[in-house]
Amino acid sequence: MKVIFLFIFSPKTVYFCRFCRGFCSRGRGRGRAQGTRWQQGQLKEECQDESEPRGTCMRMCPDRELREREAQKRLHRFEVLPGTEKDRLPRADPARTVKEYSRPAAGKDCVRAHDLRPPSVLLETVCYLIDHVAVSPSLQPWTEVYDFVFDRLRSVRQDMIIQRTSGPECVAVLEKTVRFLIYASYRLRDEPLRLYDPRINDTHLQESLSWLLDCYSHGQHPHQEEMQALGLLYNLGSNRALQHALELPERVREAPAIRLALAVNRAHLERNPVRLLRLARQLDFLQSCALHRHLGACCRDLLLLYSHAYSSRNCRFPLQRLAHILALEESQAAWLCQAHGVTVDREWVVFSKVSYTEAPTKDLRGLHFCELVDSKREAHCCQDHPWMCLRLAIFVDPCIIFPISLKLLIVGGGVF
């Protein structure tokens, strides 16, 4: 009689590794034998070797992908070699072709060193995308420019994640990415959904911003105050963003840009829209772009406040004065009042707490705050960056923190 022994091997267990900050595939028996420091050190070195590949591609696009996309006619028109656009197979310009984003697929090796770009090349790629493609006046329409730059920036982030990039190059890449996405959220605000999806842009902006703020926690960086202020203004009213700002070191928290952002956030939490709009005039162009998505709700709160404060049959409020407070043109201020049920009688506004109605948020997207945003671009933007104010330092009046008042005093049409 033959005895057959069946050996059943337990499958490998997938667990989260605290050394490489990723999911590793290890045997169960080996997972139990992590008691000593020596074994932990060995595991840490092994995880780093396996999960932190180093890129060797010194071009913006790997040669393999360049040839493949060239043969499959998948080159973007911004990447085609001039003079070959009408050829049967347009040729790629190596100096303009950038690695495109590709979703990880099962069985696909995405960690080949010759397909990954090192941090220095990733930074050069982002500088090319921002400083040459995004600002080029000859590349139109800008929605197509945005799609191209957005996809290539996504590919840059993918290479950074695979290589677990950190350090000055990582910070510089994320800073440029955040600036671009904030500006795009303002410039493309009126575009249809098929051309620009604000939710997707917001998702990638929040991820890049979160990664950037985490990098700042490991050391000092020259643009930290600027980016911390942008994060607070973009996430105005967020308890998490406010708590993060208040926990910053005093040296960073007392910077003029962050003091101004904290003052704007305080006015928002106090439901003081007049003070918020007044402080918004002190913001620079990029900060105003970050704040812009909250201005519609701010104007709505102001009309609600005035509808209760000036609710009287014999009371008339000057439309010109209201437009100045809202930082809008008179025609837009009148349209905003009518959208909320507020009566406009030629040059006067008749507020009534009974007739006030809430307008859908999507109807407020058409508001253009030229005084708060566009005028700053024309006045302060550098010649090399006509679409974005990329100043290395932000000069703001430091005396902007106002004492908290428990009462809202309406004086001369403003709340103080």
C-alpha cells in the first residue's frame, strides 16, 4: 500500500510594510520572525531594494515609448516634429515629446528603470511643461494645452510615486504642479464639463498639495509660506486646513502671506463677508485664484446679511455702493441681486428679508471678479509668466489681523 503525502504550502501573505510604506508579498513564516533588530534591518534594506527603483531615462520620454507612439500615430500635435505633420507617420520631436500617463495594468511591468525618469529629469520636464507649453501664446485653445500638461504632470507624479522621490526636486515639482492646477481652476471655470472637469482637477490638486505639505514637515523650504497660504485659501473654511496652519512653527505662521490667509479664514468663519472681500483685495493674483471658488458663497452671505439689516420699505441701498463692496460690475451686481430675489430699482437696491431666496451654487459660476483677480494679473505678473504671478516672495502688509468682534456693526454699508 502506497502512502501519498500531500504537502500544502500556505500562500504568501500580503501585508502593509511599515518600512517601505507599501504592500509587500512575504511568506507567513517570515512575517512571524521579525523579533530582532537585525531581521528588521534586513527586511528594511530588502524592501528598499525591491520597492524603490531608480530611473535611468535621461529624456522627457523613454525611447521605447517614443518609437511605439510614433508607430501607432499616438503623438500629440504638440510633440510632432515640425515639417512632418502631413506625413503618413509624423515623426516625434525628442525635445518636445513627454512621457504620457498610462494606467497600471495586470501583468505590466511599470518599474523598469529605463522607463523611469530620475528626479532631476522630472523637474526639467515640469519646467518645460509650465514655462514653455502652458505659457505659449501660439498653442491654442488653452483647454487642449491644459489636457496635455495635466496628463504629462500626472505621468511625472506616477514616476515620483514609483521611485518614492523626496527632497528638493520633489518639492519643486509639487510646487509648480499646485500653482498650475490652481490657475487652471480659475481660468477654465466657465468651460463645459466635456472640456474641463473641476472635480478631477480638484482631486489631483488636493493630492499634490497634501504631498507637498507633508514634504514641508521634514525641513525648511524657501516657498513654504507661499504654498501654505495657498492651501489655506483654497480650502477656506476647512477645519483640517485651519488646524494645520495653526500648528505650523511660529516662524512660518507669522509670515505675511499666512497671516493674511488666516485673517481671510477668520472672516469666513465669522460670517463676515464684507471684511473677507476687503481682505481679498490684498491678495496677490495666484492667491486670488485659490480663493475665487469661495467668492460666490461669500456674496450670497452678504446679500442675506443685508436683506435682514436693510429690510425696510423706505430704505434704499445704492447699487453702485453694493457693486463696489462685492467687487463686481454694476450689471453683475444687479443680476446677483435678482437671482436671490432682491429687487433692483434702477440705481437702487431694495432689500427685504421676506423676498430673499437662495440661488443654486452652480448659477453663481458666471460671476467675474475682475477687480479681485484679473486686474492683479495685469498689474503684478512677470513678463516671463503672463498667465501666472510666480513671485518668489509675497509682500503683504503684515498688520492685517483684526480683533475678533462678537457684534457686527453696520456702518456706512459695511460690516466692521
